Amino acid sequence: MVTESGDDPAAGKEWPAHLERRRWPREPSPQKEHRVDVPPALVPLRFSTRDLPPKEQFQSWRSHMAPLVDVHLQNGQSEDDGFLAEQTGWHLGDILIVQQRVQACSYIRDQAMLRSSPIDHWNVGVLRSGRAWTEANRHVTETGPGEIFFRSLGYPYRGRMTDSAAVLVFLPYELLTRDAPLLQNAHNIALSGSLAELLVSYIDGLEANLSNLTVEEAPRIIRTIGDMVVACAASSASLDRGQEQTNMGLMERAHRYIHLNLHSDSLTPDVMCRALGISRTRLYQLFETSGGVFNYIRKRRLLQAYADLTNPSDNRPISEIAEAARFDVAANFTRAFSHEFGLSPREVRKTIATERPAIPATRFMRRSGTTIGDWLTLAR
């Protein structure tokens, strides 16, 4: 449920001691207190299970996270014991910063979720406490306190974590499209080295001042975070991963080509093969796990249509958005869109117009009002 309450633990259940080390939002920095006449740029979004009955806490958290990952209790845990989880989200222009405290659980973002989710962000996270183990493409990354990880939400992964606190930064794919091949090479790695230490320090300072930032400062901060993430990824991904690295670089070249030519009539396998310098067989192999190249292009076009329909400033008729997605028949667009997202284009636009979440609501989603998927959609 969404709550504006403070940080006191729920009655009858205390947060583990190691999660009590950091609370948010933090107290304003003394040097910023004189700017009380400047309106803040960020208004926090809050989610917490603290005020729910213990038996409902885990399912509430699971529903909140459903657009991003499917979460599960680990062996020996029971829903009857309760599940404490809190997030505070901050929209900073196109990026979303999330402060999170959560009990031990496992998580998975699989191929089925990728096919139905409009989320394809880059994700950078700093653990404050606890540990996490994440596997992607048979490569496991372990992250501990003070360490920083990097992931692409455009690829599947799975893992588990202990009781933990973390700061998560989500950057939309489009923000760093130019560097996508490099960033995909860094999927699911722990960033390391002096550049990573600088990025952690920058995120520390940013977190301390989230409630004091102004609109004028946001664009510069976004550029700085983007530049630092790219620099860290380039440095940390320099280790040779053999053919896996080569394939991922080629895949990202294909992804980028599709992104840049998404609305073109000439976006065909033959044209892509010539542009990328590969055979049709090689192209089909690259997109085999995505259901084929045609399916991937169709999905990307539907995701773009979803983003357009949820953009309050985009007033184009639905028929025009359908044409941009290369659907000549409106009924075919509605059918494909509804199958992909569970809502029709008209329903999605209507929910955005009335400031209601555009994701089908389970009982727990209806009680909480929004999910992390809504937070990410609004940040785009």
C-alpha cells in the first residue's frame, strides 16, 4: 500500500538491525536549507507493506514488483510470518531513483516477462546492506555492501538476496541508445575500479539531496549520471568474455538498428542483414530466444505505441499511432496491443487521462494504487 507515514517499524515487528542503518528521505543538507523559496523538483512516491496484515504483506510486495520481476519467498519462509518491504521513488526527469529496504527473497525476470513488459531500462544499484546473487546467461554476479551492479532489463536474469537495503537507479533505454552496444556488454556485472567508486560517491551525494533538488538542476544531473554509467561500464566490461561478448555486441548492433529504423517500411531481415553484414541464418540465430526477428520488431513497435499512448503530451489519434507502428488495419493493432499488454489502446489512454495506473489491477494492486511499473512508465 502507498503510505505517507514515517519510518517507525510496524507494530509487533521490528526491522532487522542491519536494515536500520539508513532511513529516508534524509534530513536536508545544511548548505541547502537557505533555498526554502525554491520549489523542489522531486516529489517522492512511497510504497510500504508495514501497515498491512502480515499474511498480506508478501503478496502486496509481489504485486508491486510484478511488472519488473517475479519475486518468491525463499525456503523456510512463510507468508504468515509477514514480509516487510519499503520503497521510496523519485522521478528525476527521465530517470527513476528508488530507495529500497526489503527482506530476503528470490527474483526472476524471464523471457515471458520480457515479451509482455514495456520495461527495457538500464538498472544501476548500490547495496547499502545485505548481499545479492544474480545469474544471467550462466554468469553469476555477487554484490555486497558498498558495491554497485549494472543490468539491462532487456535481457532475462534471476537471483536471490538476503535482507537488504539499496539505492536503485533506472535509466530508459532511449537515454543511452548511442552507447547501447557497450552497455549490453556490461549486463549483469559488478562495476569496479576508481570510476565505480566515483559513481558510488556521486549516488551517495545525490541521495542525500533528493528532497532539495530543483528543476533547473535535473538535466545536468541526468547527463552526469548517464556519462558516469557509460564510463564505468566501458571500464568494467573490458574483461574478455569470448564469444559471448562478441554475440552480445552483434545483438546490440541489431537492436540499435531496429531502434533507429523502427518506423521504416524497409525494416526487413534482408535490409538488416546488409546493414549488419551478416547472413539471414545468423540474424535468425541472434533473435531465436526473442521469438524471431519479426516478433522482436513487432514487440518494439508495440512498446513504442504503449509509450506514445501513455505520454500525456502526445495527442495524436490512436489510428495515427497505429500507423506509426506499421499497422494498416486499426483492428489488427488493437488486437495485437491488447494481447501484448492486457488492455486495449483506448483503455490505456483513458487510464492515463484520468491519472489511474494503466496496468490490470490485482486485489493488492488496487489497494496500493500503483506498481513500480507505473513509476517507471511515468519516468519516461
